[in-house]
Amino acid sequence: MEFFRHAALAGGGRPLILKSPAHSYRIATLRRLLPDARFVLVVRNPYEVFESTIRTYRILMNKYGLGPDLSEHELRATILAERVRFEAKLQEGLKLLGDGQVALVRFEDLIRDPTGVIEKLYT
């Protein structure tokens, strides 16, 4: 909560936007801590997300890994299993949100017209 307060202060009172897929795991906690929070879910082609995650994991394993890299099969199986858990947790959290607390945005729309999409979100 201290981080939120400092970030909000630094932002001059503008709405605080936290961008992290990891927050999808903790919607219930964020809702409890910040009951007036609103959420934007950016929806993207799952195949593109999967391959992007594979690339990210490879980079992170090469840079920070302390043991042997996972095989291609192990890496894909691990990411797929985690994605299933991620989606379940996300859906569980979304059920807790009321009208006006969540907006869905297609990634392709955001890339095509970022200003228009952001304007619609603020409206």
C-alpha cells in the first residue's frame, strides 16, 4: 500500500496504472486492498502469447538460470500447465468484479489505435 501511495503522489493525482500480467493472479487481493480499483484485461491471440512466453523464458533462463536449461518439451509443458493455472485464477478473480470494474481490450485494437482505445477506457 505504501508503494501505491508513493506512486500516486508522484503521479500528481492521476489514476495509477499497474501493468503486469502477474496481477491477474491476485485480483482478489487487489480488490480487497483497493475496492475502487478498475481492471483492464488486454486480450491477445493465445498462440502469440504462448510463443512470446517461450521466447521470454529462454532469454531469462540464459541470463539468470542457475541450472541446466529445460528441454524444448519441458519448457513448453511447463508454460502450458502454468497458463492453465493462470487462466483459472484470472477467471476466479474476474467473477469478483462488479459492473464498471473491468474492461476488455483487444491487443490488436490497442496497437492499431492506442489513443482511441485509451479514450474509450477513460470514458
